[in-house]
Amino acid sequence: MRRRPPSLLGRATVFALRAFLGCLFIYASVHKLADPVSFSRIIYGYKILPPWAINVFAIVLPGVELVGGVLLLAGLLTRGAALTLTATLVVFILALGFNLARGLDFDCGCFSFARSKPGAALDLLIRDVIFLAISLRVLLAGSHAWALDCLRRGTGRGGAP
């Protein structure tokens, strides 16, 4: 069964969401890449990972965020990038929810290393759920929204040639 091609408004919406998500993850990666030691302290504060995994996570995660964001922004490998960033958001949500349930006071470390206000975890959780909804929309839309993926396949819309 063939799907109808998305409307211009639908393509524009997905393009805007993809650009927003790409910029968001690029922005989130910058301070972590610049100061992995501070980011490893943030990860330690979550009290979830074993000690040997904290530094690895502090080095790998910002790179994943940066590459995923750049790929989404460029419109390359959009499904893979959206899937990776969606999975990343699910992990963030689980970590926030787990620590919220445990009543721990911790810093998110998402966009800065500044100390967050007490009780901010629920706000962060809600924010990440909204970002997850955006990410799922981009993932489910595929690469039809003015992505370079479409040009490689020669469709211009991301559908079957």
C-alpha cells in the first residue's frame, strides 16, 4: 500500500522539528565536549553507572549528541540520527525518572554545569518528554522533509522512486 506524499505544510513542520532537534543536541554537546571532567561529575551524581563507565559515558555521549545533531541538521542519515537521539532521550528520561523516584537531588548537565534549582527534576523530566515527542515525530516522518537523504535516493520527497 502506497502512502500519500506529505503536504508542503507537513514537510515544513518536520523540517523545522528536525532543525530544532539538531540544533538542540549540538548545543547540548558543546559544553560537555569542552569540559568532560565536569560532565563526568554530573554523571556520577546520577548514581546509576558503575565507576568504570562514568568516564567512558562522559566522553562518548557528547560525541553522539554532536554527530546526531549535525546529521539531523544536514539531513543526512536522518532516520539513524533520529533513532539514536530518540534512544538517548529515552535513557535521559529513565535516568531522571529513576532519580526523581529515589528523591535524589542532582544536576541534569544537559545544557550547562550550573547548579539547578531544587525540585527541578520534574521540570527536566517534562521537558525531555516533550523533546522525545518531537524526536519521535521526526523519526516516524523519515527523511521526506527537505533532507539530503532524499536527493541521494533521487526522490526529492523521501518516498519510493
